[in-house]
Amino acid sequence: MSMGVLEGAFLGLVQGLTEFLPISSSGHLAIVGTLIGAEDPGAAFTAICQLGTEAAVILYFRKDIARIIGQWVRSLTGRVPRNDPDARMGWLVILGTIPIGLLGLLFQDAIETTLRGFVVIATTLWVFALVLGAADRFGRKERTLDQLTWKHGVLFGLAQAMALIPGVSRSGGTITMGLLLGYTREAAARYSFLLAIPAVVLSGFYQLYDEVSTGAAIAWAPTAVATVVAFAVGFVVIAWLMRFITTHSYKGFVVYRIALAVVVYALVLANVLPAWNGTSFG
């Protein structure tokens, strides 16, 4: 990975700006990384950098997280009933994390190679833009998180697992599923952020362990800088998005995803971006 500290800082900015918006941070990192000459940063860099944005989630939702963990632990000892809303949320987050963990391990090679082609990224950008737009337009937006069921927890988890494919978007997938299931924009976004914490943290540390244990060359300084920048920017973006969606739809993000898909297709046709995992379109 031919990446310096400056490129790392820029990619950290991209990660922080895009992680929580339904526009795919992994897709943006692949596109921007290639265009600035740092190449596709790769799945390992992306996973480690996401630790920074997840730290921002933990800080922003620290009170909710502390309450959920506390009640979940107490439910194990019978000090609070297992149907306590916070204890139940803890179990639902665990349940929703299982699909991405299993699928991530099963398809790790494809995720890090074949699925990182820019034709795949462009296609998932516009396809899931249309799905998000439809969900936002026709979803009932009535349910709150205290109405979250076990079945819905699994469906949220499966939607999150789709984000293993660059271009889908972790937040976009789970928010879309929430809207399709009738949850409010705020409820879908909040659960999306909480659900991502164990998956992203475990993935980041797993990728870090894998890289170190195999002796792979890691651009430590750029990666560290990117993670810190992603944390700072990500915190600001979370605060902005949670306010924004109370009065706005996701239409702007849908339009942006489609426009970006068109740009990526054009760059692939011009052989500026590789079509399939390092190969040109022609």
C-alpha cells in the first residue's frame, strides 16, 4: 500500500464523513484511495480505520450503551427481568451481530478481492440507492425501538451483513431495513449505530491480529492517523445526522449515490478505475 501520512489523513476524513451516512464508507475509501494514488486501501485498512468511527459512536451513545450493558449483565443474574427493554436490546444487538460475523468469515477472501471491483461498487451504489429511496418513501415510520422484535433483530443483522460488499453501506443497509419494517428514521438510525459496534470492533481487531500474525506490511503511521481523524470527524457527523433526519428524508443521499455510481462507471470505462479487482474495463 503506497500510502503516506497525508494520504492516510485524507482517507480518515473520507471514512469519518461517510461511515454513518447511507453512502458506503468502504466504497468511498476504495474510490478515493485509488484516485489519489494510494491504491485501494483494502479491507484490512478499512476495518482498522472503522475502529476510529466506532469509538465516536461509543462516545456519542455512551449513556445508552452503559445502561444497556448494565441491564444486560443484571439480566444474566436475574436481578432484572430478561424482558427489560435495555436488557432485551443487549440480546438483540448480540443476535443481530451473528449474521455479519458468520458471513464475514465464510466469504472473507471474496470480500477482500473479487467484491472490491469498481463495477461491483458502482452497481451496489445505485441499486441500493433505489431500495433506500423506496423504503424511505413508502415505509410507515411508526415503530420505535421498544417495539423491536427478535425477528426484526435478525433481519437488521442480515441487512448489516450486506455491507460486507463495498458500495452497499452498513448504515444504509440497516436503516433501509428499519424503514421497510416500519420503524421511524430516528429509531432505525439509532439501532443501526448500536448494532454496528460489536461487528466493527471485532472485525477491526481481527484484521489487525491477522495482519500482524501473518507478517504483512502495514502502513502503521498512515493507518493510525486515519483512525484518529475518522474518530473526530465521525463524531461530528453522527451529531449532525441524528438532527438532520428528524426533519429531512434520505432523498439527497439517494441522488448522491446514483450520481456517484454514474461517475464510477465513467471512470471505469475510461480505465481510470479498474473494473474487476485490478483489471481494466477494456
